[in-house]
Amino acid sequence: MQISARHNYSASPDRILAMMADELWLTEVARRAGAAEWAASVDSAGSHMRAALPAPARAQRFTGSTMEIDLTISWNPLADDGTSNGRITVVTPGMPASMGGTAHLVSESGLSIVDYLADFVITVPLLGRTLEQAAAPYVRRVIDIQQSVGNDYLAGRIIG
């Protein structure tokens, strides 16, 4: 199932890339997503977050009350025109679900716009598509938490 999202930030593209490579931002995303525990790190390969998130109610018979996710976001260096392309990978260890896709950052009318496009897949015979549809709103909500955390981060309301 294809998942898309668009986030708009009132900051320059270089500031957005720096934010997304800040453990403080990653940690706050995990916290607001309701993670019971998490670990965030940043290295030359990208930003990484491992978190135990509350499982959607309809998935709990398969996952238990929480599900572990491993998120990696890697960005190409900012181009001269202020754009960058990134890669997003989400793995759920021990579960038949994953997500992989792209992110595109562009500056437009004084805003930095990040467009996400990803394939969300649950590989359970006969039920996969139904489970994807049930989980999609939850996945979108978690993705969109990045927008609200980003707004607060850029406004200086998140302190480490």
C-alpha cells in the first residue's frame, strides 16, 4: 500500500536536514508517538531510531501491546538549488511488516517542503492487504508527528 505525506516547515532546507539529523528531534518524535522505550542515533549513514511503539488495536493479536520498529532516514547532500533526496526504511523485527520509500526536500515560497512516498507492506497470506488498510491511518499518524515535532523544534520549544 502506498503511503504519502507532505510536511511544510518555516525554515531553510539546510536547517531541516540538520533537524532531521538531530537526536533531540528523533527522540521527541518517538516520545510523542507513545514509544515505551527508544534509542536514537545519527551517523554518516543517516538518522536511526529504534522504538517500541503501542501497536494498533487491530494488530495486537499479532504483535502484542507494542511493536518494535527500526527507522533509518538517509539524505543526500543539499544540492545548489536547495533540494535533497532521501531514503526511508522501516523494519519491524520479527513481524511481517515493512516500509520503504523516498523523501524529497525542496524550498518553495519561503517554506521547506518534504514529500514522503513509501510502500507499506504486510506479508500475511490472505490478510496482508486488509491489515495494511487497517494500519495505514496509524502509520500516517506516526509520520505526521514529525511535522508537529518539527514545528516545535524549529520554534525552540524542544529542549534537550
